Amino acid sequence: MGSKTIVIGPRATESVADESPATKQTSTLGIQSDTAFSEASKRLSGRDLCSIADLTVQEMAAIMELTHAVKSHPEDFLHALDARQMVMFFEKASLRTRLTFETAINTLGGNATFVDQTQSPLGERESLADMARNLERWMSVIVLRTYAHETITEMAACSKIPVINALSDLEHPCQAIADFFTLEERFGSVEGLRFTYIGDGNNVCHSLMLAASQLGAHCTIASPKGFAPKLEIIHKAIEISETTGGSVTLLNDPVKAVSGADAVYTDVCTSMGSEHEATKRAPIFKPYQVNEALMSHAQPDAVFMHCLPAHRNAEVTDAVLDGPQSVVFDQAENRMHAQKALLLMLLGGAKRISNSRNRGIQARKRPTQN
């Protein structure tokens, strides 16, 4: 594994070797006024969420704030989406995504309908355009879990009702929103937080990079050569970071990546649909396993994160996954709360609660790592 580090932050223009992420802090990125929250809510109403990049910095902040509100005060939203209908088409198996979306809309007063597409890919029996024209007459929102990201973007282009990406081969935006909400619960604001992802530069990694950039975090990705995130996502994360004071660091050395981190995240080495590569990938990713030795390089109060399901003792050891630093089941719970907030925003049911405005806004500062 090489040790070269590429640090990309505000106004950075070239590769840098052996340099730590930028530590410059910007002003608070949280929602500052009732007007700002209201304007973000209005813009999101009726919109699609295909990618984290679909959101502005202020819209992301509004969703995060609303997530805190619905978790703290669920009783205030019990009838916010009365009679709204949500349909879910899933080409991939699911535990957390399906149940948290169903629970989310049910507890907001709406109803969920699930359609299993694991044996019949969307668009095979009927065109996506024709499906969309039918669904928009019956439903309020469409939730898709697909292989091809283009399936989601095409459905969104054809439908007059909101479409939500519940996972594609390019992104997993709902997961990233819940994950950074989990970090806000633990640390307050994630502005300035050192977030490290270890492993395959996959769909989860892509959404995490974009969310970290929008929230002003310093995001480090450590992947084996040939398994880095897609360039289009890297470039978009750079663009966002330039406005928020965050940074993006790409390298191959997992120890260097974890050093000084506040949060260490990993995912399976082989995503759904690529199981045929598992044998080839196993030895490549073995040095990237998150174990107690690797976690010892992070901050003493660092958390360990995983989107689940985990391959125990493959990408992460039992000792870390079940250890005191692990917040993986907090992440799983928070999928429901984050998706409640997202549904409320897209379906026009969002409102601000006065006693939940403060997201613990205080920039997270760490000593510069040498």
C-alpha cells in the first residue's frame, strides 16, 4: 500500500504528500432562522431525492434539523401525512430499508405498499414511463431500491410525484443522512469532524462523501488501488467542500486514514450484485479490516460505524462491531427517523418545532495531526 495522500479542500488545486486535512473552520452550517428552514422546506416539497448532491447545504441542514425534531417529538407528527400513500419497489433484498420506511410513513399517518421486484427487474414487464404515469395517479411517493441508478433517475424524470433512492449502484442517500444524524447525536455539529471511511469506494461511500462535504466535515477515504470512489463523486464532493470548509482526502493507507479520526466507517468488500468477485476481493481487502489495532489509531472517543449487514470478521471484527465504540445499531434505528424527516419534507408535511432548533451547533475542533 502506498502512503501518498491527496488532500482536497477549499481552494486546493494539487496533490500533497504527507499532509493532514485542512483545519480551517467556517461559520456554522446549521439552519439559522425560521425563514431559512421554511424556504428549504418549500423547495424540497414535491422534489425527488436521487442523490445527496440533489440537496443544497441549507436543505441538508433542514433535513437534519427535522430528523432531530421527529425523533425527539414524534407525537407532534402523528398525523402529518394522513392518507398519503407510499409504494416501494425493491430489486434487492432488504431488512432495515424496507422496515424503516414502512414504519416511518405508518407512524406519520400514511400507508406503505411493498412490491417485490427481486425476480423481475423494473422496466422489464412494463416501461418505467408507463409505470410512472400509473403510479402518480394512485400514490404520493415512490421509493426504489435498484441495481441501476438510471432506473431511479428515469422514474424520477417520468413521474410527477417524488421519487426516493433507497439504494442504487451509485448511491445510498438515506443511509448517509441517518449516519450523519447519528454523528450529530454523539458529537453535536459535525462541522470540522474527522470522518474516515475504510474499504470499497462503493455506493454507500459515495453518499457519505457528499454528505460529509455538505456538513463541513473532513472526509478521508482509504481504499485499495483500483477500488477508489468514482471520479464524478469525488469532483462533486470537492465542489461542495469548497463552500463549507470541509475537505476530501484520498489515500491507500488505512492506518494513516484512521489516525486522529472521530468516526471510522466501513462496509462490506463485495456489494450486492458483485458476489462473483468475493473470492478475488478477499485478499485485496484483508489489510483494510477494521479491528482493535486499527481503531487504536483513532481518537479515544471515536465511534465505529457500519451500514449493515456486516460480514463478521471479514471487513470488521466482532470485537469492534460489538464493542463500546460501535454505534451501528444507533445508525439502524436512525434510518427510521431520517426517513420520516425526508418523507415530511418531500410531501409537504415539514414543520419546525421551537424547542428542537439547536442541533448542538459547535464546530468540532481537533489538534492538527503531524
